[in-house]
Amino acid sequence: MERRTLLKLGAVSAALLVVAGGTAALLQPGLQDGRLAAAGREVFSAVGRGVLDASLPADAGARAIALNGLLDRVDTLIQSLPPHAQDELSQLLSLLASTAGRYTLAGLSVPWPDARVADIQQALQGMRLSGLALRQQAYAALHDITAGAYFSDESSWPLLGYPGPMKI
């Protein structure tokens, strides 16, 4: 393939992704009023299952409670972000919630709620190791927000063997 053809293909693909992402953001926003919308909750719940798999309680009921707590703490974290960062995160979540965006950006063929933990972990690993900076940045944002929100709660510390901050 010629270099010029490759550059044209890249430009057309990027434009198509931007249009698809913008359309998805209008139809299915990732954030609403500074909080996770339904689409954003689905993405972060699945990412939480993938990133935190061994750290989550084994019992299904306790696991669901832990994931709901995670989503509440993600909402709190989002509210502390500046408006431009909230807008970017909303766009990312909208894109990942759409079928085309989920498949293109994450490489995940099944909807987030239906994906197995192994599939989510594989998709996240693909994003992390991608040669595209956009995919790496998306992974870093999802991973850091998920881990930061989860491990900021004292109830997760005993699972890690962390006794908490030292008293001075």
C-alpha cells in the first residue's frame, strides 16, 4: 500500500470515528449533569469487573454492592473534574457505549453488560498495548478512574492487606 493511500485511509477513518462519536454523544451521553448516565454506568461497571476482578468480593450480592459503590465514587470523582475534562470523559464513554465505538476503540464485540470478565480484560489489554495513543489514553483514563475510585474507599483496604494510614 502506498504511503499516500495509507494517509488518506487514516484521515477518512479518523473523520468517520469523530462523526460517529459525536452522533453517539448526542444520542447516548456518557455523563448527564456531571454524573454517569446509563451508558457511562454500563461502561464503568464492566471496566470495574475487568480491572478489579480479584479485588472484588466473590459473593455475587456483595460484588454487586461493591460495583454500585464504585459507580457512586466515580460520580463523586467526576464532579471534581474541570468542565473540559468532564466533556472529554463524556465523549469517551459515549463512544465506548456505542457498538461501533466499543468495537473500534476497545475491540470488544459484545455489549459491555454481556461481556465476560476475560473478554473485558482482553479488550483493556489491547487498548493498553495498542500502537495508537488514543487507545492508550482511553485505557489509562478508564483504569485510573476505576482503580482510584475503588481503592479510595476504606472497605477495600482489608482485601489488600492495607491497614490504613498511620496515625501520627
